[in-house]
Amino acid sequence: MKKSEIEYLNKVAQLPCPICKLLGYPGDGGVEIHHVRGIGLGLGVRNNHFNTVGLCPSHHRGNDGYHGMGRKAFERKYGVTEQELLEQVKEILNDEENEIREKDE
């Protein structure tokens, strides 16, 4: 794994679970890295490390989680797609990077 990938995954791991946040929970209990499935990727094919979302263990692999329910049921239950979660993460990280740059100027 490249240094840039490790740094990115560490940033994602510091964010709260977006599903917990959506449900009004603090979501600060730690997350696991979930690789968002790309369009056209088959089962068992992992997307690259920059297309990841941090999900708490329950929302990642629990009975109410992505891997416990499957993609369609997960997205239907929480009203948000994997791609939308990924866009949220990228927006948050981009905002944080911009804040750091502004402080340095």
C-alpha cells in the first residue's frame, strides 16, 4: 500500500460513522474501512483505497449493516447509497484540507 493511501485511510478512520450520524447517534465509537463497490466491479472485487467510507462495526458487518443486509437492503433501509456516502466523506475531507490551507496562509 502506498503512503498516500495509508494517509487517506487514516483520515477516513477518524470520521464518525455516517449512518450513526444520520440516525442521530454520536457515531464516535470507531469505524471500519468499507470499500465502496464500483460500478461494473464483480463480487469479491475491491475498489481502490481512495473509494472508502468508515462505518461502525454494526453498520459495516452487523445484522443491520452493509454486509449483513446486502447493498440494496442497506440503501433502502437508510435511504442513502454507497456512492452518496462516499461523496459525503470526500466533501468532509476536502473541507478539512481547505481549512488547513487557509490557516497556513
